[in-house]
Amino acid sequence: MIILDTDIASAFAKANAFESLAQLLSARHEVCISPKIFEELQVPLSFGYTFPNSIFARVEVLNLSAKEQEDYRTLLGQFPHIGKGEVEAIVVCKHRRGWFSSLDRQALRAAESQGLPTLPFGTILLEFLEQRVYSKDELRVLVEKINRVDNRQIDFEELGLPNGSGKR
């Protein structure tokens, strides 16, 4: 199971690439979001944005068990520097042996501090390349689009992707 954080799910959705992400990840894992991430993704809908619908169409929203809710309250105090959705996702991953995926480096470090496997943005791009979903040039265009539509400053060169071009 892979739990997507709001930022990574919405970045791909805004760039019209969430379907590719979901297909890539769901080939080997169930792709889910937590209730707080669902709530965070509901906010843009109230302002007329439709990109969250592509996420909701492809992922399951998990309900927390009583023990997960209890651990969530505990971890909130432990990680005040990350969002509630991220903390909740980390708790779910911890209890259900899932992977945590985010664009937020602090959230990824928090998950790793809990012994969780993480799936950062660069690893996803590398998997796109290795699975020949996108070529390296197409990935460069995707990152530029994510930067533009999601107001990010991801440096493609710093992602450390191999020199192979990949191809569809």
C-alpha cells in the first residue's frame, strides 16, 4: 500500500498526470489517501477547481481504526512541523506497513524516523523512466509543468536521473 500526501497527489493532478501516476503505482500496490488528506483535497473543489476529482476517481480513502486515531493524537505532538494529513498518513503507513509518498522533505524524514519506507518524487520519476512510461525529455516537460501549475521550484537536474532517454 502507498499513501499519497496531498502535495504529491495534487501536483500530478494539476499537471494532468495523475492517471499515469496511479497506473504506475497501482501495478504493484494499492494507492490510498487518509481522511485528512481527503479533506485537504476537498478545499480546492469549494473554489471551483476540479483537479481533485481525478484523484478521488482512482484512490481509496482509508478509515482509521481506534488505535490509529490514538497514535495520530500522540504523533501530532511529536511532529508539529508537518501537517495533520501527513501525520495521519504516517500513522496509517505505520499500522498497515505502507509506503509514504510526499513532496515535503520534512514529512518524508518524519516517516523515515518512524522506520517507514518512503516514495519521494525523484524515485517516482525514475520509475516512470525505468517502466518506459515517459522518456527523460518527457519527464523534464512534466516537471516544468508541475513547477508552473503547482508553483514549485523543482530542479530537474538535481533529481539525479540517469542519462538514458527511455522511450514509450
